[in-house]
Amino acid sequence: MTRTAALLTSECPSLTLLARGKVRDVYRVDDQHLLFVASDRISAFDVVMANGIPGKGKVLTQLSLFWFDLLKDVMPNHLVTAEVERMPMSVRPYQDQIAGRAMLVRSLRILPVEAIVRGYLAGSGWKEYQKSLTVCGLSLPAGLTESARLPIPLYTPSTKAALGAHDENIHPDEAARILGEPFASVVRTQAVELYARARDYAATRGIIIADTKFEFGVDATAQVILADEVLTPDSSRFWPAASYVPGRSQDSFDKQYLRDYLESVKFNKNGPGITLPDEVVAKTLGKYVEAFRLLTGRDPVL
């Protein structure tokens, strides 16, 4: 695996920069298309760290491409192409910078709710369950343990916070109020179906998808489209099935290792990001790459 410097900020001056998120830089290409560039920035607890994870953006992009293809029969997605040589001429001068980490996508109206689907009891869901036997206000049976598989996958949406703010879990009824019932119904149904399809596939590769986050947009015909990234270590909890034991926290291929490190150094979750030690950077990338290999059967191009 070749190590290169982390790309913290992309620079495409001939394109109009629309946003720099926690990970992605988004540019306007033309009236119908955007360019998504996955940087090597990494966030935890909704805070972007001071340094990045070299190659992480390429792993995220290539894994999203894998899932977009696998799930294309479940619902349409916003991908046009990830091959820079097939993108408009205005994008091609940036090939050396963005190859392997960029997607040309359809321009959509992104729905202002993140669609989280939980198949297992972990994270904020486990914390809430211990207090009230609920997750996002949804009642669950008594007696469940940490990391237990839920009776059915739960749709537990959250708000989309601005950069530097924290997402907030909301009840599905609140999501319906925000989105309107027609869109909310499609989002709820499709998110659970996407999760179930991905969960079943991942199980054949030795990975448990404990939970994941989807984002959706709406096109000019009011069709709901799968957007953003899909089923990456940034947006999902991946556990190795071979070591899964309910009743405790699990080993993982996602950002949990980074979160655990930050907890160990008493990171201020409301302050600025910190510089991660080289060992933490290397181990975090290693977990992302291992997840990619297990899920796809090949190495990412870094």
C-alpha cells in the first residue's frame, strides 16, 4: 500500500465551490451536474481533525461506487461517472488531484434529514435504550444487551447539522413533518430495503453492518434518488462477524477506533479538531482498507 500525503482541501478554481463538508468538497460543474471530491479529512463527534488520513477519500469513493452498482436495482442513485476522462472538459485539468476520489453526480435537491437504519443496538441507540427502552423514541423489548441484533431494522432519522454542529436523532414522525409524508414514506421504506440488501451481502463476506446512514435527494420530476456516499466506514458501523459476541462493544472496521482514542485522551467534543498521532492515522487507514478488501474482494487504488 503506497502512502501519500493527505489531501485536506481540493482546489478546482475554474469550478464554483458550493460547500466544504466534513469530508467532501462539492463543486458546480453545470446546471445539471456537481463534482463531489472526497478529501482525506476525518471527523469524529462531528468535529474535523487537524490532520487527515492519507488515501481515505479514495477508499470512501471506491467503496461507494461498489455499493452504488450493487444496489442499483433497489433504487436509482445520483452517480454519472467516476472516470475523470469521461467528465466535462472543465473538470479534466484536475485529474492528478481528484482521480480515484471524485464523482460526477446529478444535481439534486438534497432532503434535509439523514436516514439512519440500525440493525443492532450500539452507539447512541444503546445509550438511549439503557435509559428508556427506546431508540429515537421507538419502543424496544426489555432485556436487550449491548450490540444485540434488533428484532427488525429500525429507521431512526437525524437532522443534518451545519459544519461544526451536532446531528440530532429525531422520531420518524418528526422526519415526516420536515420532509412531508410522501417523501418521508419513500425515504423510510427505501432506507430499510437498502440496508437489508447490504446487510445480507456483507454477511456473505464476514462483515456485520450494525447500522448505516443514507442521504437522499429529489430530482426535477420529484423522484427520490440515493445520494452522497453509501455504506462506507465513515457512514456505517462494520463489525467482523467472526468475533461478534452480543453483550459488549465490538471490534470494528470503522471510525470507532478513532472515537475510542479521542475518548482516551479526553477530547473536547465541542472544541477544535486535534492532530492525530501517526499510529492512529495508520491504524485508522488500515481498518478502512481492510473493510474495503473484505467487502469487494480487491484492494483499493490508492
